[in-house]
Amino acid sequence: MDELKKTIFYEMLGLAGRVFIVVKHSPEVMIGTRGFTEEEIKNGIVLVFNGKMNFSWGDRGISTSLVFGSTSQKCFIPAGDIMVIYSPELNAQFMTSPLAREDELDPKENSAAEEAERRGNASDNSKVVKVDFQKKRSRIPKQ
């Protein structure tokens, strides 16, 4: 998944000249001495990158210096903590579901979901939606 994020990031950057990412709060994310505000801890932080910036996307994520106000901050953003990559100019976005850390999981909620899945009964878990993405066959007759 990290390679896919990297590819999409660079494709959007090449096409639009800038790209936005939404990064979730985690202990691995380093935003210099600034850190995350209370709102950013809940909702994530939006960061903007452009082709003129000095950054590198290595094996684990993005290393760069970003300016907040008038202060430059050394930053590291692990690829796994990037939730959204988007470009307003392209009207495009790529979104992944944030994986909950094990310490955030509710064992009662997880066991109910697992039991409903085992029985094949989603009605026990109102958060589960089943979608059939199978391609419909064309009804247009061949000529």
C-alpha cells in the first residue's frame, strides 16, 4: 500500500505541481517541535507539497523540512500514517482507511463483528455494509 501511495503522490505532483496529504496523528509522525494541535490529533493534519520543495520519499515515508508560520520544522511522515492524498487542481483524491492501533480497539466490538462475520449475518453488526462490485453483463445485442 505504501508504494501505491508513493506512486499516486508523485503522479499528482507531476500533473498538478502540488499535492495535499492528510496525516493522522501517531507517535511515528514527527512535525518538528511544533507537534499536533488538539484538533489535528482528532482529525489529522493537512500538509502541502510542491515540486520546488526539498523532500525525499524513502522506504518508510517522507523526510522534509516544512515551514509553519515563520519557523522551519524538520518532519518525517511515515507512509502508513498518510490517510488521504489529493489535488484540488485535478479534482482527484486517494483515500485509505486509517488502521486503528491495537490499544484503541474495543475487544467487545471486535468480537461481535467477528462473530457476525463467522455466521454470515451482518445484521448483528450495523457498521458492516456488503457491496457487490461484480460487473453487469451488457444487454446490448451484438450486431
